[in-house]
Amino acid sequence: MAVGGAAYEVSVPFRAGTEGYASFRIPAVVRAADGALLAFAEGRVDSRDDVGDIDVVLRRSTDGGRGWGPLRVVAENGDGTAGNPAPVTLDDGRVLLVHVRNAPDATEQRIRRGEVPAADGRRVWVQHSDDHGETWSTAREITKSVKKAGWRWYATVPGHALRLRHGPCAGRVVVPANHSAAPTGSDTGAEGRYDGSHGLLSDDGGRTWRIGWTDSNPNGCINANETTAAELPDGRLYINSRNDSPAPGTRADGYSRDGGASLEKPLRPQAGLTGPVVQGSVLHLGEPDVLLFSGPADPGFRALMTLRASRDRGLTWRPVHTVDGLPAAYSDLVRCDDECVGLLYETGDFSAYTTITFRRIPVRELS
């Protein structure tokens, strides 16, 4: 399905209430080595809820996101949850997909309070495709390598992961992620101040993994949640996180000079990105030297999907493209080709969770 004029070509790869799923949420998108776009989402079988029978699903586009092929189930976990897709395309054309799984009754609040056994809680898995997303390997678990003892909640990105291109860490796979820590004192662990950001790193194409940076400071100010990252031309990694705590604004950001192994400084408030508490996505255009951020821009509601651009590598931001004033929530960005950037985002006329829509935006408008 495609609508819209020539300037902004729009298509709808996922619509709630179709294909046997009550809802689709949590978009992620990458470009495969053959040029196909791979749009991932969580297919939620019974409801819009974050827990229950949830699959990782995929549609492929061979025409730059104008049209989409049939829906494929990439990862499933029986009547439990497989979600938070984090895809990335490697140098050799392999597409890696990291995702998380948990038992059907393991809600986020129960996990945060420590009421769920480790075997039923959030576990991390990886699989791959060697034919540009057509078929997928059996998933294998990597939880022991990337989740610290004591961490409770755990989520990858959500959105695309990245492969580094510059400097001594070129080729490294970086998967931004977030976690919650066990509490101290009389807290239950469900408090937002126990949230933290971290990265998953692989230097051998996804065969082995380790934990990179960790930003976990239960200070009630910056407690990072869902995290995204982009590589800058100077080799630094720009890291941007949702912040659920009462710091200035609802975003926090920082930098890594060692390929995501550590942070230069702890994440700090980024008040230049006004918006509600929600996930966001960052993407560096490469040429030109412009860093993009996608997310709702209304300060109090999940609405007004907007792309903002930085010409100083994340220090300051300005709006460059507003989609519309409709409800909107999670999003992901991809470079479709030399001429266009693709925005895959949750939206609808009266609810942000009616569709996951894809929009082609000319690079010249954003740069």
C-alpha cells in the first residue's frame, strides 16, 4: 500500500489487526547488501500489551520502501515474547539480528521487582541471514556474555544496531541496550532511578560478545532507558538515550572514543531535543556531515513526529522535517539510497499504535 505525493512517498508495512496480529510495535529497519530494505517489528498476537505472545516479524522491500513483500516470522518464543529487534548489516553482507525473549507472564514490572526467575526473565539471542533477509538461522542465546548478574529488566536498542567503519575498531558491531539494576535499601527495583544504558560489542561478526560501556547511576537525574547510537566521521560514537528521570528534558547523550567500550563522560541531559518520554533513533548521513534524530516533538504527548539535525555532531539540534501533527511514538532511520532517508515509525489518526508507516524523505531537505 502506498499513499502520498512524489515528494514524500509513504507506505504502510504493518497495520494493527492484520496478518493474525492484534498490534505491531517497535520498528527497526536496515538496508541489506543487495539494496533491499528490511523492516522489522514486534507482531503482538493478542493485544497491544508489551508482554504475552509476541513474535519478531519482517517485511522486505526491493524498491526503496515504496512497496513491501509478504510478512515473515523471524523469531518466536512459543506463547512467550520475542522482541526488541536490533538488526545490522555486516561487511560480508550477512545481516545479524539481536533480540530479547521472556516468558509470557513476565511483565516488565515483575521483572524489575525481582519476582521472575532468571530463566523466565529477559534473555538475549542472536541469529543471522546470509541471503539479505530471505531466510534466517536458528537463534542462539548469548545472555551470559552480555547481561550482568543483578541486572533485571533488559532491552536491546530498539531500532537498528551499527557496524563501525572508522579507526582501529572498524568492523565492530555495536548494539545499544538498556537494563535495570537491583535496588538498594527498601526500594522495590521498579523505580526509574535504577535504569541504565549499556552496549553489546562483537569484534568477530557476532560469534562472540561482551559488554561495552555501562552508564548506570541511580541518582534520580540521568537514568538512561532505551538507547540509540551513531558513528561520527571522526570515529567517535554518539550515544543518545531516553531519560525517564526529572533531568532537564527527556533525552540524555554522550560520546565514546573507543568504539563503545567506555564513555568519555557519563550521559548528560540533552535539552535541545524536546519531546515526551519515548524511544528515538539517530543516524549519521555520512555525506553530508549531518547527524539526524527522529522522535515525537510535542513536549507532553507522543505526537508530532519530527526529524532534527545537528551540524556539530550532537551538541545542538534544529528541526528539519515535521511529518504531521498526528499521534506518533517509536521510530527508526535508514539511508535508503544516495537521495533519500527512510523513516519507519508508529503512527495513526487517533492512536500512535494503529500502523507502522514508512516515509521516504529527500536528503537535500535534511542537510
